[in-house]
Amino acid sequence: MVKFLINRPIAVLMTTLCMLILGLYAFGFIPVSLMPNIDIPEITVQVEANNMSARQVEDVIVKNLRSNLMQLSHLKDIKTESSNGSGIIRLSFEQGTKIDYSFIEVNEKIDRAMGNLPKTIKRPKVIKANITDVPVFYLSMTLKDQDKNKGVPSVSNNELYPVSQQFVDFSRFANQVIRKRIEQVEEVAMVDVSGLVFSEILIIPDSEKLDALGISLNELESAIKAYDVEVGSLLIKDNQYQYNVRLGSQLNTIQEIETIYIKKNERLFQLKDLAQVMEHPQKRTGLVLSDDKEAVTMAVIQQSDARMENLKTSLNSLVERLKKDYPNIEFSISRDQTKLLDVAISNIKQDLVWGILLAFGVMFLFLKDVKSPLLIGISVPVSLIISLAFFHVFNISINIISLSGLILGIGLMIDNSIIVIENIIQYREQKYSLSKSCVLGANEIIKPLFSSVLTTCSVFLPLSFLSGISGALFYDQAMAITIGLFVSLIVSITLVPLLYHLFHLKVSGKKNSIDRFLERTNTLDYAELYEKGFRFVMRKQKECWAICMLLLVSGVILFQILPKTQMPYLTKTETLLKIDWNKPINVEENKRRVLELLQPIKKEILNYSALVGSQQFILDKESTSMPSESAIYISCESQEKLEKIQYDINLFMQKRYKNAVFSYSEVDNIFNIIFSDKEATLIARLRNVENLGSAQNEQLKKVWNKVQQNADGLEVKPIALQEHIELVANQEKLMTYGVSTNTLFDALKSAFNEREILSVVDNQNFVPVILGGDTKTLEEVLSETTVQSRDSAVFHASDFIKVVNSQDMKTIVGGIEGEYYPIELNTDGENVNQVIDNIKKVILDNSLYNVSFSGSFFNNQELMKELIAVLLISLLLLYFILASQFESLVLPLIILIEIPLDLAGAFLFLKIFGMSLNLMSMIGIIVMSGIVINDSILKIDTIIQLQRQGNSLLKALLIAGQRRLKPILMTSLTTILAVVPLLFTGGLGAELQAPLATVLTGGMILGTIISLYFTPLCYYYFAKRIEKKNRMKNTELQKAA
């Protein structure tokens, strides 16, 4: 085949050019993203239950839904959280589940359960987790000259105006104009908004006038509703025309409401004579802060098939236009994933370039000429560009996983070309002609080269057996390396021999100045160098075997002492501070506390925004926060500054609000959704053996205190309890004085501004009309609110109401086992078993509870077991491939014995660089297993060929070592240098791949030495044993003859 191709140079070059054009054209269609687009097997169900306590939400709604949803197919885990007015159910499915089908099944289960839920409950929302649902960035908007009192009329209580009417108008403008302008961008799927403030019309009756005239609140409400009636429509014909006439009246403005007529005792009154009618902001349960100002924030969601770079360009230009069009609005961007993408991709590309340059530097040094490295410099870009065409075919995006696969593949691509060129050079040194050297050199190396590529690629196949998202995620990396290596193999055995032939057709024999300089700088005699080492190893065989045993023992010891985590440690410059003040405070007090917290540290912060209270986001699965909770996004210039700010926050919270519960969590981005382990190291799940009723909270406190005392000094979060007030009506008094329960309830709703009587349409918004009053304290409401009996007698609400203070759980957690209380313990992996034993002893002494355990510790253990199984399967596959190549069951063992020895080098480098044994480093070990044996495969193949040519065993070992020394050194160095930049550059992509590069570097350095000297030693013993058996067999045959 090679001879045919060399004789058809134009056909080969045109075919290559065609493939390059296809690759470049396909590149324009390949999406660029931070991470691969994979299905996340999670579904969230959000329950809205206004005016229900956490206990009511759990018992009446969530428990019912949980029992129905536990019957779902492929369900892995279920976790529920019930809180005041809301509930959330998180469903995790097995990886590989068709999440679209599960989404349909979840909706079907909820529809069936709706019949058993209270009729007033809205249908729960079902949200399917999707990578593209993560906002590209958050756009916060504030007014530059924000004046809280602007547009506020003179009223008796300014609490009715927490924000100005100016901000209300700005909020409406942002929602109706700016949001729609952003959604018109082609790459934007939707814009999720929070921080909006809506208006409502408040009617404050004059109680003294109403009492004097004998007009009750119900009569006032009926009179107002009578003016907002739509009876229906009539079809009227007028000759050849017909008209649709609507009958009824409709209220549209505040002026129309003020002029409503009310008749009492044969007298007519207008509503404005009996009550004050005003428009003011609705009561809020949440708000958004940006730079100490209240803001409207928009989460921009991209289209699933949009290219991130196109979206970035479109949005940046749009934001600049918005700034020019609306100069009175301040725009600020936070959580910008486009920057994260730019930094990660640019760092990986930079590492790619540096790896190529370092590898080429090695080639110039070893090959001692200019043409050969330039030839390799052509083959590598050709392989990369052609690989892009296959990226498009297999629907692989350009992301940090696939790019890291290409980085690993670069060194191997160079190796393929080096081996072919070096083999051709050796034939030319044996005085073969140029054409024959190209043919023989390429043909001789095809079989072992194909075998080495196959062994490298085969180690990625078992990675698909990993459970969870990890197995699906690294499909891109495996495919990138596989595509790159097979394309490189084809280029190496087709294009490289041809180009070498063309480059050396007109060689004068006179070397240029660069070649002469390279020869002077590298004067090593590789044959002599290897011979010295080979003779030393053969003389000191026992010592060499002892060193190998030492390496095995060292590998086992290092494996035991290395820390084990799920993912590598990554530099963090941003965090999300979640605070539960653990007090029944309103959103305005929550805002004050957040600003107080941020005041001393905001000079050190690069960017921050705060989501105070509950939010209005539609797609946010965590948007069930209560008015007493906050989430503060903090971004800093460096990790050191972030750690200092976290330390200052901890001191502030311990000093000012020691009862508050707060924690730091990962900021939502694609990477954290896929990789972050949101669970604590260890979670103790306390579950009631029986229903404890009202004594449950006290018993839980006792158990919690004992757990804290036996937690080996670990910090245990306090129990989040909430104080609430129950207003209990005295039914006996109500019946005695002729006051109905509905009358009392309506009066209290009106006093607390919760009595909505109708809605009016203002442009695209529905504005509620509330029959209420000024904001008052609870005592003032009960003492001043009056109700009328059936005989028109007037009583105060306090005459019938008893105030009862109580305490209950703020959030009730449940799972597959039912309701439980989680105690999170962030301990070291080494101490987990001791902590578990201590907690079990505490629970054994308490017959009211039992305990089970979960957490990231168990997930990490399961992952490590799976990775070890994957490694063993990879070794088995390598054995099968090598056995097929060499037609021997023993020779593969000589090659594979190198892998456990190389682990010592890999583990040592992890220890030196302070890294843990994690998912990435374990994948690095698997990858190393496939790469590191390539040198041994080629060397054993050369030894066998030399023996077949009539060379003795020792001579074959020596000559093969001398011939393969330079190629082995070059291929090992190029592979190592291709990944070394990952160890010394920052950024998300480089840090993620650094453990893999560390393992590969350590294993390859040790593996190169073993391939050069220990593998021949093993083959020597193997061949001697075969020779001995053959001699014995011949002797027996001679005796028999």
C-alpha cells in the first residue's frame, strides 16, 4: 500500500487537501461550550401552598406526592423539603435514563395525586434539569438617581411604600421593554426575571364613618364588586350589519374606583368620602440588591443549540446599546459564564500550543535535522484539522473535556510520526534507496503501531461503565483521543512516508548550517549509552528485581496514604453565601441585615449581588426561599481574598447573629452542576421510630445536643426552628354574641391587607384591589379592628381572639425512608468511621430514634471501587489485544507487568504536587496504562524480528535497545511535554486536568526507564525458559529416536 501511495503523490496530496477543507468547513458548525451537552438525570417538583405551615405542607401535600413519586421507573433517590408556604421534591434518576420520558411520567404521577390534595392547591411545577437552563449571565439593573421618597404621597404610615413609585415604574419598564429586547436575540431562549415590584390599589376605610353610618366591610365590598360586573354579550342586527354588544361595567382606573356610589339609609356616598384610595407597591416577600441598591435582575438563558461565542457577541453589543439608550439605568453583569468559557478554553488552547512547541523542541534536538521535525509539524495540524470533521460527524462539541483529550492525543500523534520517520531513517542508514526505505520503514511499523493505537484507545471503553454523570461526561474525552489517534495513524502510514520521499528527492548530500548546529549540540552516542546501561542491568539482575519489588511496595504504601476525593481541588474566587437568620423577620429587616453584613467587606469584593427573601425566577429550582433567608453572590480577585472575606463573615455572624444558620455553596454554573458534590462528607439521618406529636421538637433537641457532644469537636449546624403565632378564635363567644367566623376572618384579612376583592387591568398587568388599612402591629390590629354582630352590635376582634405562640421546624426533610432530620458533619475521610460509631452509640441510648448515614464519603468510596474495576477491565482488554498480536499467552504478561511498577511513579508525583487520588487522577492511571506500554510493544516486536533474522538472544536484546532508544526517548518526552503545561497554568480546564497530567508524567518517566531496561530483562528470562524447554524436548526426541 505504501509503495502504491508513493507512486501516486498528486492523488494523495489532493485527497489530503480535500479532507483539510472538509475539516475547516466542519469547524464552523461545531458548537463551543464549557462542558459537553449531556442529560442531567434530575427532576425537581415545586409545590406552592400559600398560608400553610411547614408541618401542614409536609403532612397534607409532600408526603402524598412522595409516596406516588417513589414508584417512578429508574428512580435512584428522592429528597423532599417542606417549608412555610412551599415544598420542593428533588428526584435523582439512574444515569442513562431517558429523562424526557421520566419527565412525562412525573407529570402523570402528579396528575393522579392531585385528587388527594386540597382543592385550593395549585398544580405543582415540574422542572427538568438541563445544562442550557443555567443562565449565561445575570444582568442587574438599578436606577442611577434612585430616590426612595420620590412619588410617595403623604400617608399616615410610610411602610406602605418600601420603594418609590419611580422604582415601580422602572420595574414595569424593565419587564415589558428590556426583557423583550433581550429575548429578541436569536441565541436567547428566555429571560428569567426577579426583583420586580408590582402595584396594587389599597382602599383604607374610615372606620369611624363606617361605624356611624352602619356600613359593614362586607357591604362596602359588595358595593365595589357591583361596579365590576360583566353580564355577557348580545348579537344585534342592524340591516345588513350585525354588532356584538357587551353588557356590564368594568373598573379600569383608580379614579373610577374613587367615584363608586354607595347607598345607605336613602343617602348616596362616593367611595372617596368613606375611604382613602391609593396606589402603592404590593407587599413583598423578596428583593434583589446590587451595589447597595434595589435592582431588577435578569437571568439570560441560551438556546440549546446556540453557539456560546455567537451569543456572547450578540449580548455584549445589545448591552452596550441598552446603556446608550437608557442612560439613567445602571447595568451590571455578574456570574458571567462567557468569561468562564473564554478563560477555560483559552488556557486549554494555550497549553495545547505550549505542548506542541516543547515537543517540537525535543524533536529538533534528537533528529539533528530540520526536515524531519517540519514533516512532523505538517502531519500534526493535518491530523487535528481532519479530526474536526469527525467531531462534527459524532456530534462532539469543543469544550474543556474534548480539548483536554486532544492535548493528550497531541503527544501520541507526534509519537506515531516519529516512529515512522525514525524507522525510515534507520533503513536509509543501512544504505537502502530512498523509495525502498520509505516503503520498508512504514510497512514494518504498521502492525505494532496499530496495536499501540488500539491498546491506547481500548482503555477508554471501560470508562463508559462508570455510574453517574462521570461515565457520560468523559465520552467526549475518549472520543477525542480515539479520533485523533486513528486519524494520526492513517496520516502517519500514508502521508508521512510520501512527504518524507518528496522532501528528500533532491538532497545534495551537503548539510545546511542548522543541521550542523544541531549535530554539534547533541553529540551523544545513543548506541554506546544504551549498551552501558544494558550491560549493567544484565550484571546486576538480582538488584534490579529487588528494585522492582521495592517499587511495587512503594506503590501500595503511597496508595494507602494519598487522600481520596471525588474531584480535584479547584481554585475558587467566587462563592454563594446562603443565610437563614433563624428569626421570623420580614424582607425589609432581612435587607438591613444583609447591607450591615456587606458594609465592612464590600471594598474587598470584586462583585456582589444579593437575593433577599423569596425570588420570582421561574427556572430556579432553589427559588423557594422564605423572607428570612438570603443568598449573596460574592466574587473576589483571588482565592486568598475570598478566604479572608469568608473569615470576616464568620466572625461577624458569630458576634452579631449567632443563632443564624449560614453556609457557603458553589455558584451555579455548568461545571458545578456536573461536578460539585453538594452533600456533606457525612450526613446522619435521624428518623422517629414513632409519632412523637408535640414532644418531637424537644426530643430532637436532646438528641442533637448529645450528637454535638460526641462529634469529636466537629461543628454541627443548629436546628433551624421558627416561631409562629396562632390566632385561635373562641367559638363559644362568637356564637353567644352572634358574630360569624367568616365575618371575623374577613375583618382580620382586611386589617392585614390580605383582602383582595377584585383586579383591574393596567396595560398587560392585573392590579389587585385590596380592602385594607394602614400597616399596624399585631396588638394594634386586634385592639382596633371591629366586627359587627347580626344585630349590628360592634365588638373588637381581641374580644374573640386568643394569641398562642409556638415553635416548629422551619424545614422538614424527607426521603425514601420517610421524614427524617439531617445532621451534616464535614469531617476528614479518615475519621468518618469513628464519627459514625459515636453517633450510633448516642442513638442506641435513645429508643425514640434510629439513624442511617449518607454523604459524599460513601459516594467517593463507591466511585473508587468502580474505577479500580474499570482499571482491571482495561488491563484485561490490553492482555487480549497483545495476546492476539504476539500469538502468545505469556508475552503480554511481560509487557503488562510494567503497569503496576509505573504506578509508584504516578502516586509519587501526586504526593509531591500535593494532589489527591480522585476521579481525574484515576482516569489518568487508566490512560497511562494504555500509553506507557506502547514503547514495550514496539521493543518486543523488534526483538522478535531480530531473532527471526538469526541474531542470538543477547544480541537481539542489545540491537533492539539501541535501535529503539532514541524513538522511545522522543515519544516519551513528547507525550510528557504535551501535558506538562497543564501542571503550571491556572484556569478551570487546566486545574481539572492537572491530576491526570501529573499521573501521566510520573508514570511515563518511570515507565520509560522500565521499558528500556526491565522489559528486556523479563523477556530474557522468558526466552531462556523457552530455549530450555526446547532443548529438553529435543533431547527427549533424540533419546526416543
